[in-house]
Amino acid sequence: FSYMVGKDRIIFATKEDHETPSSAELVADDPDDPYEEQGLILPNGDINWNCPCLGGMASGPCGEQFKSAFSCFHYSTEEIKGSDCVDQFRAMQECMQKYPDLYPQEDENEEKEKSSKDLEAASVEASAAKEKGSS
């Protein structure tokens, strides 16, 4: 999945994501959908769960876990953004592991090592982007 931080898009992809052909279906935009044009963050600062940029993550079988983890990360005020959200991300990952067809996983050991590095990198990128944006 991916999300926007400032002007940067952070994308989480597995090795399998790159090896398998895309099964994405193009759906005609609904001109009446007021959330379609808004982007990930609504003008009032809330998360737009209908943003196509979330790739349907908010509505899948692990939607609640995703929303919980993503909300925690979005609103995190920790020094390392999202470092207080480990439990929510763990719950989301555990849920996703129950649906391997929907959420392909990498090799178990490689995955654990990589995901913590990715989360760290994403946190560092996010806080760097935040600092850059605020100056």
C-alpha cells in the first residue's frame, strides 16, 4: 500500500508485488464522489479513507486494523513518527497473514527484518519530509 506524506508518496511493496502481473482493475471515477478529488488528507486534517491512493486497504478484510495503524501513524507526535504504533502495525500484519491471496507475504525471516527496516525508513523519510515542509 502507499500513502502521501507531504509531497512524497511512500509505497510498501513486496518482492511478489513486482514479480506478479497486476490484477488491478480500472474503475471509472464517480464524478459525484466528493472524496475522490480530495487526496489522502481532507481539508480538516482527517484521513480520507475513500482516497484511491489507499488501494482499497481501508475496506478489505483487514480494513479496521489498517485504519487503526494508519491513523496512529498519521497522528503520531513521537520523535520517530509512528514509533508508538508498533502494536497496531503488528495487528495489521497478523491479520494480513490470514489472507495470503490478498496480501502476499515474503519469506517469514526476510519479512520481519525488512518490515522493521521499512517502517524505520518510512518514519525517517516522513519526519524529514515534515521538517522540510515546515521550513
